[in-house]
Amino acid sequence: MNKIPDFILSKEDVDELKNISLRDVINGRLFTRSLIANQLPFALFLAFFAFMYIGNHYRMEEQMREIAVLNRELKSLRYEAITTSSELMFMSKQSEVLKKIRNKNLKLEELREPPRHLKVKY
């Protein structure tokens, strides 16, 4: 019943951590020590989430660039639609239609009297 919880370091573990040198890190002996080896799955878990976070960030930046390109294209197409609409409105004015009819020598005339309405009984 006198068990030490896992998150409290024993005196041996503290002494083991104090004896870590640069040589242990370089030659890989650091990862063979029991205290470090016990924490290795958690470190790999954190590394996995770090890679996921970095990948998610790059994907988000790519999507933001794509959205910016699409917004510029949408703005350009909106201006083009407004320009086309105004040109069409200008071309469909009665005076412009008459000019085009005269230029093409079509034998069409402008109505002098209002159109008649036909009433159909069912």
C-alpha cells in the first residue's frame, strides 16, 4: 500500500536525470534510460499531434490562398456582368434599334399607332 504515484519522481529517478550529459544525448543512451523510455509513448503521441497541427496549418493557408484567388475572379466576373448588362441595355434602346435597322437596310418601320389588344373568350 505504500506505493509512490507515477507522477512523483523517486530519488533514484532524480539522480538519474541529474547524471544526463551531452554525450548521452548524442550517442542515444538517453533513450535507453528507464525514466525516458517510460515517457516515450507520450512523446510520440505529442509528436503525432504536432505533425497534424503543422499539416492542418499548411492546408488552411493553401485554402486561404485559393479563396483569395476565387474572390478576385468573382469580383472580375461581377464587373464583367455589370458591363455586359449595361451594354445590352444601351443596345436595346428604341433609338439604337432604329439605327441598326437603318444601317442594315431592313424594310422594317416603326409603329405609328399603338398595338391592338386581342380579347379571347374561353
